[in-house]
Amino acid sequence: MAMTQVNPTRMELTRQKSKLVTAIRGHKLLKDKRDELMRRFLDLVRLNKQLREEVEEGIRAANRRFVLAAAVMNDPALKTALLAPKQSVSVSVAAKNVMSVDIPVMDYKTGSPGEGDIFSYGFAFTSGDLDDAVRSLNDIFPKLLKLAECEKSCRLMADEIEKTRRRVNALEHVMIPEYQRQIKYITMKLDENERSTQIRLMKVKDMMIKENIEQKRAKMA
Amino acid sequence: MYSIAVMGDRDSVAGFGALGLETRFTDEPRETMKTFRQLASSGRYAVIYITEKAAAMISDEIEKYNEAMLPAVILIPGVSGNTGMGIAGVKKSVEKAVGSDIIFND
């Protein structure tokens, strides 16, 4: 690891210490964020799995009926039957902030002439299987939308968890040890300087005393 | 207000038209890519449902929209059956977040 060289001064020491404090606090916060995100993510992803299984099963059933309908009816008739939908769907999307991740909250409105009136065709020239197919798709539709919301949220949260985890690890294993190492280096260096000054002073004092004694001796003689 | 789009081969997707969703029929990769780009970049759609078969052709392009909040690109099984790609996507996000798959290994 590349070590950055720092000046062994008191000012630098104070700076490094305050950086260490910030890093430790940031580490704690990010760790909490990661844990909370993970907890929510796991709840959400279980829901996601369940919804997906239900939706896939529903679509499979609808498709089976649709294939039956397509087999019984001729192609142009089938196309025209589904050409002009009676119902229109619009979705409003709001963002919900979960631990700094914006996840979508979707709410849909259907503009249909009547409750359950979803068939865009007369019943005279179409197969009953088509009715079943359209009805089962309609039944699964709320879940389909819920799945979209849930799966998107899961994906966004997974991204955020990964990012947060990297940050936590970088702080824990790189930044904090680096600051600690630098603080240690500066303290050692400063202590060493202090000791050497002390010794120098003691030496000088010794020399002065010695000189004094010798002068006195010379005077006495 | 946003709309919802469904794209894929005609047989898989046509039924959704009856529900009032906007349908786009595509079969071959180039066309699929073009349609998907149009839908995704228009900003009019909150959700784009795409059949697993069609999604397999343009998986790189789909991945670009993973980080944006909208549109949500959701895979659905087509008329030819379930390839397991949709559930694999969920699995992937679990692996990404947790580090290993703890939801689907039972």
C-alpha cells in the first residue's frame, strides 16, 4: 500500500486525529445504514420472489388459454378483437426515500367504462378461451404492477448496498488503519525529538558545570 | 402520469393490449433493440414489460436502465415458456447485495 508521507508536526497530528474521528464516525453510520438496508432488502426480495412466482404462473395460465383461443379463431379475427382496448391504464409514480435510496411507489388508475368490463370485443365472433385469457391477465395485473415496483426497488437497493458495503470496508480496512499509523508515526517522531532536545540540554548543562569547576580549580591553584 | 408498455412477440404480448397497456410487437434483435430504445428513452413509460425471449437479445441495453428509477424493465415469460431469466435477475440482485444467494438455495 502506498504510504503518504506526512510532516511530523503538532499541527499535522491534530489534523490527522480529527480525520480519524470523522472516519470512525462515518464508518459507524455507514455500517448502520448497510445493516438497515440489508434488513429491508431481505424482506423486499422475499416478497419479490413470491410475487414473481405468482405472476409467472398467472401469465403461463393466461398464455395457455390464449394459445387455445388462437387455435380456434382465425388470425385476423383475433387481431381485430384485441385491436381497440376499452380500458386505459395510467400510472402515477412517486419516489420514496429509503435510507437515501429513491424507490418508486406506483399507483395505477384504470379508465374503464365499468367494473370488470374489460372485453374490447363482442362475444359473437370470438372464442370463450379468449375471454378466459383476457380475464386471467386482468386478474394478475395488480400483481404484475406490484412486481414491477418491488423488483425495481430490489435492484436499486442491491446497488446501494453494494456501494455502502464497499465504503464501509474501505473505511474499516484502509482509511482508519492509515490514519492510526500516521498518528503513531507523528507521536513517535515528536517524542523522539523531545527526548533528543532534553539530552542535548543535559549535555550542555554538564559541559557548563564542568567548565565552571575547572575555572574555579584554576583560580584556587 | 406514465403509461405501461409491453413488448415481445405478438402471441405473447397481444393479450395485454386488451388491458389497456401499450403493446409493441418485435421478433428479431435489431427491431427489438430499436423499439426498446425508443420506449426507454421516451420517458413516457413507468414500466416496460418485456418477454424473456426478447430480453435475451438485448440484455446489455436493458442493464443500462438498472440504475435509473424509471423505467422499470420487468421480464415476463412468453408464450413459448419460462426460461427462468426473470427469476435469475432477482437471484442476481440478492447475490450482489448479500454476497451469496441466501434466498433461492432451498
